[in-house]
Amino acid sequence: MARATRLLVTSIAALILAVAQVYSQPAQGQIRGTLAGARGPLANVEVRIQNDANGDVTVVRTSPTGVFSSAVVPGTYGVYASPTGYAVFIRRQVAVAAGATVHVDGVLADNPNAGTPGEIFFLYSREKRTAPVGPTPKLADGKPDLSGMWLPGADLFPEAPALQPWAEAKFKENASRLGDDPRAQCLPSGVVRTSMLDLAKFVHTPRLLVMLIEGSVPGMRQIFLDGRKHPSDLSPTWLGDSIGTWDHDTLVVDTIGFNDKGWIDNAGHPQTERLHVVERYRRPDLGHLELEITVDDPGAYTKPWKMRRSLMLAPDEEIREYICNENHHTEHFVPEK
């Protein structure tokens, strides 16, 4: 009888504990929305919901009718989507209370490049693929090998750059004159845009990383990994001077020595000769390359800002010849003279 009593007491105690744990958990809310373009709902779009407090990310996809939803704990969130061929969808400071459903809807404009043959070809190509599966390849020295053919990726969690007044005015001017984009004039796209639109082939050795880029002038970039420092007498250039060091399994690329002629992104954010770009490359598996870019230009912005992308391995692709001057008028941007 004593044993039976002990078992009963233990069972009741366990039940009380389980109930207490359930009631101690915060009640959830929900973020729900619909994404559409001018021609109707946007189906199967990846939507990223990021908790502002801890950075945790929930990824969902839109239904055939463009609807997405996710249960979340109370807090504030950023909601992001980057469907190919459309403008980026961003909603910040979405406040969700316990038991509440917050609606976050969007009608996305067409990307101005969507109708230009070849301009965002590799982003469309990526949507039809599945990344290869396997472990992270290694170099002879045991470091991750970043070699491969990499398809570009959109900014996963776009930040709003904090511009100085003159840079804000210049940005608005650039945004109204997209034909002035250096890329549209067969000039270099720059370091930050290397993995935004174009296919890139990485050739990685312990002492040098070479990037061969299809669709961008000059089509080549090199990062020195041999321990050298930046030259003390750098002349301003389009791509600057890049050196890389390892932070555990992450390659950190530091680039300075830029000119003030480039655009940081497709939107037309300007740069000065004080621009400093830090890229962090991490290959978590065979098929993906994670990239975080920090843009620090105290000549144009009041604080640094970041971009985050995920590149996809495309082993069946290869770099092909790209001669911009053979089609030097980007017709939707640059009118005939």
C-alpha cells in the first residue's frame, strides 16, 4: 500500500509540474500576410520573419494565393522577402502581442531589371535549382575550401543605411537617374555587388582567392591570403585592395582603397574614398556559402550597415565570356543619344 501511495503522489506531482510548465510559457501571437504583384498573388515566395530581440529567424513560404503566416512569441519583428523580378518587401518593427494576429500585406512593384534579357538571369536560374548536399570541402591546410561556381543571392535582411545629408541628396539623384549607374555604363559594379546579380567562380588556394565574375566588369577580383598588409600608398580604384584572414571557419576579407565613383548597390547609394568593406564568408556545407558584408563609409553614412546573402553552389555552370561594350546601352536605363 505504501508503494502504491508513493507512485500516486509521484504521478500527481509530475502532472502538476507539466501543467505549470505549459501555463508558464508565453502565449503566442501570429504574423499573417499576403504578397502580390501587379499581375496577382506571389506564390512560393520565401518570407523571413526575424525576432528583433534575439535575432531568431522563422522561414515560411507563401501559398498559391500569396498568403503566409507564422506563430510567434510576443515581441517586435522584421518581415522580409526578396522574390526574383520584384522589389524587396520589408516591414520593420512589427509588434505582436499575445493572442493577437498582425496582418502584414504587400503589393510589390516589378524590379526594373526584370524585363532586361540576361540582367538577372542567374537569380531566375537559382530558383529552379536545389543546392547539392554534402560536407564542407577542405583545403590541404584544413581550412574550408570556398572554391566553386556560386549563384548570387538577394539581401536576406535589408537594413536602411543612415545617410549624411549630402549623401541622402546624392542617393535621391542617383535613384532618379539609373542610367548613371556605373554598371549600366560598362564600368565596374564594385565589391559589394559582386554576389548580388552575377555568377562567380571562386578559385581558392591557401595563399590566394580569385573570383571570376560573369556579367561584371572587370570580371576578376583577387583576395590575398598570404599575410600581407594593405599597401601604405594605395591609389583609389574601383575594387580597392583586398586581404583575407581566418576567424576559425570564417574567411574575413578586408578591403580599402576605393574611389568615389562607384555605387554601393543597385539603388544608387553613393560611396567616398573613405569606404571600408568587410566581408565574412562561411561555408556551412557543400551547397551553400553564407556572406555577411559590413559597409563602413564615414564620408557618406553616420554608422556602418550590413548586407547578408546566401550563395548557392551550381557545379554544372561555368563562366562564359562577357564583353559589356558589345551591348553597351542598357536599353531600359540609358536612352539612345
